[in-house]
Amino acid sequence: MARGGVCHAPLSSRLASHGALPYGGAMGTVINLRQARKRKARADKAANAAANRALHGRTKAERSAQAAQEERQNAVLRGAFRESPQEKDQ
């Protein structure tokens, strides 16, 4: 720093050059913790929603196609019995 003058270097670099900062680096940026918590919560919620969409999300056409396929399989299975299940119980 010049004698009697103003130093235009940032405070963190002036402190680091004199060994005043224990970590020897620049100061970190100031963040608002409330906003950081909210940002993290929104990101976690979005990730959870994406996982749920992948796990449970099916279109109406996919659900109806699967229901029709299950009905066809049940019809084939009912036709394969030697005797109907109602006759067997009697």
C-alpha cells in the first residue's frame, strides 16, 4: 500500500498477503442461508417428483392396454381349465 494513499486491492488479498487469513485464500461469498435452504429443498423436491414420475407415471393408454392384456391372459387361463372352478367347488 502506498504511504498516505488508498490501496485499491481487495481486502481479502491485502489480509492474505500479511498472513492475517488463517486459510490463506480469498474470503468466500456471502450467502443468505434461508434462501440456500429453500433452494436446496426445492431441488430435493424436484428430484423426488422426477423419481415418482418415473416409478408411477403411466398414461391412460398404457394403463388400458395393460388391463386389456391381463383380461386376454385371464380368458386364456380360464379356457385352459379341464373343469370350471365353479363346478369343482360343488
